[in-house]
Amino acid sequence: MTFIPFFIVTPKQPFPVITECGGEHQFCLRSLHPSSGISCSVYDARPMVELHWFERTTDDKKILTESNVTSVGDVMYTSRITTTNYFNDDILLELLVCKAKSSPPLLQRMESMVLVQRNDRTLPFSTPVLKYFKKNAKLTLSCSDKDILFLVWSAMRSPSDFENIAYAIFTNYNVLETFSEDFKLDSTGSLVISQVQVQHEGLYNCVHGDGVHEDVKTYEVVVYVPPDSIYPVVEECGDQDNCFLEVDFAGNLTCLVKRIRPQVELEWVVVDKSQSWAITFKNKEKLIKDNGGTFDVSLKTTYHTNVGYQNNITVQCRVSGKHAELFDLRRNINLLLRTAKTRTFITELKRKYENLYGKIFPIPYNSKISFKVDEVFINSGIEFLPSNGHDTWQRLDSYLYMFQDSWVESKRIIIEGFPGYGKSTLLLHIAYDWHHKASGSPLDDVEILILLPLRNIGSIKSVFQAIKELLLPKDTQLTESDIQNIVQNCSSVVMLLDGYDEYPDKDSNVETDVQDIIEMKMLQECKVILTTRPPQLPKSYSSNTKRLRLLGFDENSRLKYILKSVTKNQADAIKAEERLKAFPILKDLCESPLFFAMFAHVREQIGNKEDVEFNSVTTYFQHMVTCFHTHMQSKTKYEILRRQYENFESNHDSLNKVAFKNLRNIEQEFVLEKEQLTRNFDEDFYKFYVRIGILKEEKVIVTSDRSPVVQNNTEVRFYHRLFHEWYAAHYLADNIKSTENTKLLKKLNPAEFPDVYRFACGLDRYAADKIIKYLDKIGSQNFKLLCLVERDGKVDNLIRILGEKCAKDISIRNDDNILKQRSTLQLIKIASHHKASHIFQHWLICSI
């Protein structure tokens, strides 16, 4: 028998290679022009492999247009077949199959497939189906519920361009391929994203068919993020779902949704359609803030109510437009329409406060240097006394805690502070905050704020009458009854009562509204803040009252003030503070914001002269008073007036006498009657001291039991209590230096008038000797040492005496009077500055 050798060579590729798919892929998706040819090959085989192209449909259909190629070499063959014109005119996708045939079979897989997408036509798409998916949720989009042979998923990457992202072929092979790790296809060809993200938003298109019929399905995918709140935010409402706002007949309404996706539309509507005619909305201003994936959307709308409509209106802010079904967000607001009288009242109050806080003069003699209160206000030291049984004062970071901190917030608050410590400035700043609705301020929701200077009330018993006379214009149409009705029916009222220590009726047995308010017998829902100087607390006040005290300026506060109001130069600011440190005797005085401000501005005005020495309070105050006079004298061109002004500066005995006698009159509380002054003073002398700012005139309102008619009187006060005490000290020094009579001293309590004593000692050495002897007799040892510094104008003697005293302990205790506590602390500061720590190393500081 003869054997004929038969060689078999198996190709390296286990399947027919479609050139457009590359050598590694049995299946692929390609976008081609209809005129493009597609080739299929089998390389290096023996025997030769026969190839044919088919169009895959429900039944394979052979493509007739094809060309065959060739063998290579003597042993192995390469088969190649190319087809063209394979697209039907009415379809976008064709599934072409390259089939191999050989005997024996040389390939592991006898078919390869290419899903061809023609690229000469715009991709068809249907009306998009809107689909919402929560961020990080699973996304599933189905393509078809029919029997199909293939599909292609694409996503819109630009306004007119879709990009293929996945395809599927459903034959015996079931090909499921994606072009990004973000996407998967399930067994039915549905597109799946395991955790959908914002970048997955957009249009998705699925073209599917069976080779004969074709269809398309389009989706619009929106990724949503629920907002922070379950309803739109209206700042005035806080956390209340159904809130009430007292509003004018026209104004603005603003609502906000925060950190939401997608962007939504907001609208204001009337809840009760029968009220639609009563209010109109216009001038809608939409603001969008992009948070990087989410948005803050706010809508500010102007509303107008029809004239004559007096009822309340319930309006609603809600999500509207395309995504309204996704977010059922709505917020009801009950608009309580203010009466015209309420609007007038608030407007007139604001105009009054603008005038008050808009003109702050740190140097009273120079009206060219003026500020608004927010330009000079420093949020400096403040403490509160807990009501939990402890008697230790605790620090507060800000005065705003009076309105929001649970420890301090109360319907009744008393703020204590020494003269010049900024009590009135603080209340003016609160009025400024209320007027301007400062962002984030707890005063935003305060409807009405009333600021009453108690010293100007006179003998008026009704607080509503005082409001009318002191705060509203003369031609106001509001009556006392109107004001009472507005205040008592307003949703939120803050009342600031300034200067209880100067209130004329504080020691009276006659009942007044002010005292009833303090005791919470009246206006119980109103928040009341009362200021006073220690120890002038009301004799009786509500048990729920919280007490606060102002600490004045520390080094940090002084530096902040200089940088804010005097100079922006950091080096100059530090230099000014160092200059103050050189005179420790002044540190106590400059804890007063008022006097430190004066010190800083005067220093700046005179050119920061460093040769002026302040070794005592008296020398400093004398310098300040001299600046008042020098400024006035420099303004006149006439020599005769200059000599007159110099005479007024040197000779002021009449002013000294009136100041001293009025100082002892407790009921007058440092108030000088203008008629009394003009009887005792030369008219030019009086006008001069008013013009330079040492005296100031104030209008006060008074009534009498015999007549209900309100009278406007003019009272005269010194610019500050210390100026009053300065001139009273002149009288005291002049009248005790030449006699052994100490009656004048016995009538002046050094604890109440310490600066009169210190000034008198600094003005005259002979008077100082008698005062120091008197203080020694009554046991005011530490205060006596401060008076000694004033007499000598230096601290040398003080340091020596302190060294002799250190043999026994010196203590500061709770039950010590204020004079002893403050005197001892000042002595410690002076000794510390002069590096005399050995002086008080034995001192026992028990408590302060």
C-alpha cells in the first residue's frame, strides 16, 4: 500500500481575523463609511481555508460582493476576503460575520463578527425619557424588551456629538462589551453604573435591531442631591416650618435652598387663591452659587400688597419648573401686614439712630474728627455673672452672646461699667446692627429697637411718652397711645435703657414705667438691656436678670482701636502703646475706652511728640485740658479774642465752685442747670466752654404733677464726669490749703470721688498734704499712696514706701470696697512696671 503524506498547519489565530477589529479581537464595533471595504483573513494555514462574508439577521444572508485572495509559499496558504456595499439604505447598524470553512477544521472558532455603524448619518434619537438617580445610587437603563440581535449604547459628550460607550451582540456567543470601567452591561443589554456620579449626567442613546428592523431609545439622566433642609430656607423664620413675619405692605421676600442638585427654579405663590388679588410679585432675582457638584439657589422677589388690604396673607416659597416632581420643597410664610403706623414708627426710629451713631467725636473740641460708631467700636472685654450659684465672673467673647447664648440670654440684662468704659457706645453699636441688619447678627429678627437715654427723661413717668418726646420728630403723627399699641403688640422688641446711674427718678418713691420694666412688671416679652456704673444697681430688679460688666481696654483692644481709627501703620500703633506703657500711672485711666481714644487721637494730632511726660494722672489731664484750649485759641485771628480765651483758661473760679457744689448734690447727678450757670458766669465765658467741648448742652423733657404738659428744658453737663471732677478739684484745693477745716473732705466720700482727691493733690502741694493726712486718718492707706504720686509727680517716694510696707501681707478681698481693690491693683501695676517685684513678693492675693 502506498501512503501519500498530508501536511496540516494550524494558523496562529484561533479565529478568522477581521482587519478592522485588529488581530486580537474576534468581535468588535466599528464606525465606517458605507463605501469602505472590510477584510477577513486566515494566515499561514494548510490546507487552504475558505472564507465567506454573511450579513447576520434572523437568517444568515450571504454577501455576494466579495473578492478572494491567495496562497503564500509552497506549503502554507493565506486566505483573504473583502466585501463592500454591505449597508442597507434604511438602517444604521449591520452585523457582519466572517465564516471559515476547511477540511479538516483548522480553527478553534470558525466565526468572527463586526458590528458596523455607518458614519455618514446623524445618530437617531427619540424623545428623551427623564430619569432621576440619587448620587451614589445604582443606575440601570434598559434598551429594549423585544428580541434583538445587537445594540449600541452612546452618550452625549458635547451638544451635538454622541460617543459610543458599549455594545452587545446576542448570538450563541453573547458579546457584552463596554469602553469605560464606569459602565457595565447586564445580560439583557441594560446599561448599568454601580454608583452614579455627577459626571454621569446627560443624554444616553441605545440603537438596537435584528438586522431587518431598527429602533432607538433615548434617556436624559439627571443625578440629584437632596438639599440640606427639607424645606426652603427663609432666614427670618429660623427652623419653623410654618412661620409668621411682621412685614410692611411692600418689601422683599427671599428664600433659599442650599447644596441641592440639579439647579431648581423657585417661586413665591399665594396659598389661598382667593387672596391672589391682594398681593403681586415682581422683580424676581435668582442667584446661583456653584459649590462644585451642588448649588445654592436663592430667589429674591419684590412684593406689593393692594392698598386697603388689612388681613394677613399666607404665601409659599416652593420648587417649580422641570424638577418640581423630584423635590417636594415648600415653605409657608404667614405675612402679618404692619399697619402704616408701625412702618412710620420704625422709620422714624431709624432716622433718629442714624443721627446718633453717625457722629462720634473722640476729641470733643475738634468736630472735624468724627466717626460712625462701627468705625470706632471695638468688641473688648466683657464678663457675665452666672446665675448658677457661683459668684465668679466669667469671660464672654462678644456682646452678641446677650442675644443667643443660653448662659447669658435673658429678657432682662444689666451691663455695668465705670464711666468712659463704653456702655453708651455699645448700645449705639447694637442700634447700628439692628438698623443695618448686619449679616449673621442675632438682631436680624428684631422688629423694633428702642434706645432711651435715661438721663434725658426727666420726670416723665410713661416710657411711651418718653419715646415720643425723645426719639420721634416733633411733627410725628404718632400719639403716645399709638406707640404703646405698637410696642405691646409687636412680635420682637429690644429696649435699651442707657445710664440708670443718671436716671433722675431712680431714688424716687414714685412708680414709673422704667422701674416697672426693670422689675418685669411691664413689657415682660420685651428684651431689656440696662446700663449703669457700679455700684449704682437698681434697688429692685427681676430675679431672672443677668448681670454683665465691661472690662475696658486691655493692651490688645487698645492696639485694635489705634489700627482701626487712628493709623493703619502697625509700627506707629505699637509705638503709641509703648508710649502708654512708659507711664503706668495712666494705665488705669486708659482702660477707659473714652480716654484712651482721646489720648490716641490727641497724640496723633500733635504729631506724636515723645517729650511730653505723664508721671501722674494730674499732669496727663492738665495736658488734655490744655489741648482743648489751645485748639480754640489757634482758630482765632484776633489777638483780643486770643487774650480773652487765655484768660478763660486760667481763671475759672466760678466754674470750679458750681462744679463742686453740684458734685455734692446727689439728686442732680452731675447735672448743671443752664439758668444757674448763666447767672454765675459771664455769657462769653459760658459760650467759650460750650464751644471747646468741656461743657455740653442737652435737651431734657420734664412734666410736673400740676401740669401734664411736657416741657423741654436745657441742662448742661460736663463732657465726662472726670472733667466735672477736675474743676471740682480746683475748688477743693483752693479752699482747704489755707485752713485746717476738713468739712469739705468729710462731705466727699473718696470711694465715690477718688479722682477729685487725686486731682486736688496734683494741683496744689499744700492741699495735698492735708488730704493725705485726712486719708491716713480714715484708714485709706493704699489710696493715700496714689495721692502721694499726684503730689510729687513721680513714683520714687511710692516705691520706697511700698518697700517699707512689705513686712506684712496686703490682700484684696471680695468684701473690700471698690476704692481699696482698685487702689491696691494700681499699686501692684506701678511696682511691677518699675521691676520692684520684691516689694510685693509677700503680698497675698486672695480673690478679686
